[in-house]
Amino acid sequence: MARRNIRITLIILLLSVGLQPKGYCQLFFPEDMINVKGQVIDEITKENIGYVQVLIMRIRGGTMTDASGKFSIQADPVDTLTFKSLNYKDKKVPVSEIFNTENGLTKISLSPIRILLDQVEVQGSGPKVNMNGIPVGKSVSVPVELRSDYFASKPKTLTVLTKPLSFMSYYLSKDEKEKRGALSAIHSEKDWQILSLVYNKDVIQKISGFEGEPLEDFMLYCNAFNGLPINASTYDVEKRIRELIVEYIEKKSKEKPPKL
């Protein structure tokens, strides 16, 4: 009876051992840990990425890169490092790939996240609102250096009664005269630049057919008597030059030939 019980017990033990599933377990020891170093860079610009999270998910811990993207962490050779940073895709790199690099400091490149936005049309109109409740003054095109010390614009005649000293200084002061002269020259130069787009030597030569000295002489005549406005059109210029040609030829015909 005792032997039978022993046999039954042995059979049960053998069956229980045979039916037990096999399990595998990776053991980690402190002496196996290695120091892993590297540097994180942008995949496109190749610039260093600072303050990237370097994680070992096995231990739920890790470190962070410095401002230049460099990091150093203790890890097991079978671990995998996970790199996380804002605006970049997460990346997992086995420790073996980093540790076995023979080129010095291993470069870990992260891919930036690109988000395509739909086209946005922005339109704006109207004056800028002054939140302080102070009226917004009109802009002045006159340079600060050429503004009058007394009046914002040419004073009216009645101003001599209300502000006689300022009125006299405006017209008699040497500085005020020089400012007005410089401002007048600036306006004349701007006016000429606009008019010269449709009125110039090439245009006059094409319409008149003059060349050489006659062209130069007719140019002087046109400059003295053209009377064209600043905003004259091509049609206005052509019409006026044809009128001046008639006047010029008539004037030349009345001039007495020089005595020999």
C-alpha cells in the first residue's frame, strides 16, 4: 500500500513537471552596466538638439541631453534607448548600436515633424485703433530736419496779426529759407523722376526725328516751354512735342542767318 502511494505521488510529480510551461527570464546585473554616450542632432540641418529626453523603458527612467545635445547614461547592453523631443519624431536605438560605434561620439539624428497648413488669406483695412483714446495724428512726409520751427505749413497772411514774431522768423530766418529751398529741390527731383518716364531724350528724338546738334537745341527748347504736368501721359507728351516742333521750326525760320 505504501509503495502504491509512493508510485502515485511520483506519477503526479512527473505529470506536473511535464505540464509546467517553460519560462524565460533575462537577468540584469550591476556589473554588466555600461556607460553609453552620444549626441543628438537634427536629421536635416545637422544642428545639435538640446534637452532631449533619453529614456530606458525597462527601468522607467533616463536622462536628458545638455544644450549641445550630448548625453551620458548607464545602461545594459541589451537595453534600447528611446529619444523624445518636442517637434521631433520619437526614435528607439539599441544600446549595442551606440556602444559599438568606432567613430567616437555617436550621432543620433531625429526627424523633425512637418505640419502642412492650408493657405490662409489675410486682409486688413481701416486705420489703426488707438486703445488709449488719444486721436492719431496724420503722418507727415516732410523730413524732420526740414520741418519749420514755427509752422507745420505755409502761414496765412492773418497770422502776422496773431503771431507776428513767428511770421517774421518764418520768412526772414536764414535757416527757414534753407529748409524751404532744400524741400523745394527734393520735390522738383521727385517730379522730374515721374515725368521722365514718358518724357525724355529718346522720346523727343523718336517724335521729332532730330539728331545731333538740332536734337540738343530742340531739347533745350522743349525743356523751357513744354509746360507738361507731373502726371502727363504718353499721349499728352506726344501731342505737346508735336506742337513744340511747329513752334520751333517757325521760330528758326524767322531768325536772321549770321552774316558772313
